[in-house]
Amino acid sequence: MKKHNYKLTIRYIGTHYHGWQRQPNHITVQQVIEEKLEELFDEKITLIASGRTDAGVHALGQVANFKTEKYREPQEVYKYLNATLPRDIGIVKAEEVPLSFNARFSAKGKTYFYRIYTKPDPFLYGFGWYVSKKIDIKNMIEALELIKSYKDLRSLAKKGDYLREEVDIRELYLKYDGKEILIYVTASHFLRYMVRKIVAHALRVGTGSLTLSQLEDILKASDPSKGIYIAPPEGLFLKEVYY
């Protein structure tokens, strides 16, 4: 029997989910979408994502694929999911792709961004990290430039979760409009907690509680126990996956 492979581009607010990946005793984005797909296709569905996002992290362009022996028009998949999913999950696009496509292993890179806001704003609550301390933006930029010069970022990863040590950071920069700091990271792949640790350590340099020399020592150590600062998850967004 012929199989079909569908690719979904997905947006979600991660606030009320325990991350992307299905796990026992917690509601996750993967689980919720799979349940709706199983209703539509009347068979067991397993989504393969470009990568997992942690609890509280948001996505503008997560990508996942699934294979099935039953055929539905991609537009039908798109309409059904958007009609039945919770309002904090939306399907941007549904398409049929070659069987060889794998959302994780076919990916060539990803972009994340992180939002810090420096003036109180209740409409950004849950979608950014509020920092009231004075921040030297120039020092933050220097910290990001230093981090970008390293390929071994084990010091900015979760302990025990860095099988692929070398990371090709293609872009790492910030934009600041006087209220919001947006930090963009594009890389070949991402170690777990990497973006949140990049942000937290750069911010520490920006607020003066960490020097560039100390940051360099942390990076040189190649030891996740040395990179102790981590930004909260609600400011992190998976922006795009490249294929």
C-alpha cells in the first residue's frame, strides 16, 4: 500500500504545554496535534519534528512530518487541524512531500530569537523576559561576538546533552529599539538550552555582573557546569527551519 508523507508548518504559544515532545503525565504540543491527526486519518500517527522545544517556549515556524497509508488532501488536513486544535496552536501550512523528507534530518539550519523587554509591559508578559537593570548594549554585542567566535559551545549546553559538540553559528546579533532587545541566532543545529544560555550570559555582561574575560574562561572550559546562567523559556521563539 502506498504511503504518504505530510509536512506541517506550525505556530504555537508554549505557555500551557510541557514542551513539544510527547511525554507521560504532561500535555505537549506533539500529543495534542497527533490526537487530532488520528481522528482525521483513523490510524496511529507519529509526528517527527525539526527538534523539540522546552516547556514555555514558543514557535512561529516549527516543522513536523508524518507518514500515513491513508490519503487526505493537504488543504483538508490544514482546515481540519485549524478547526479542531486549541487556539494556541495553529497550522501555517500543510503539504505533501516526498517520502524521503524528514523534518529533523533534512533540516539544514534554524533561526531562534529571544525577546528581552526593559520597560514594564503587561502585554509582553509570557512572551519575553523583563529586565529592569540598566543594560550596556555595546557590552552585550561584544559578548555575542565572542560567543559567535566559538564552535565548541558545550559550556552553554545542558549537562550531558551535547553529543554534537561543534555548532556552526551563522548569525548572532541583537536589535534594540529603546524598549525591546531581540537576539537572533541562526545555526546549523542547537544544543539544548544553548540559546537561553547565550542570552543569559550576554545579558550578564551587559549588566556588568560578568566580564568578557570571565565569559571567555567559561567558553574555553567546554564544561556545561561552568555556564550557570539561563534565561527563562517564555522569551524564546523558534522562528524558522531551513531545508
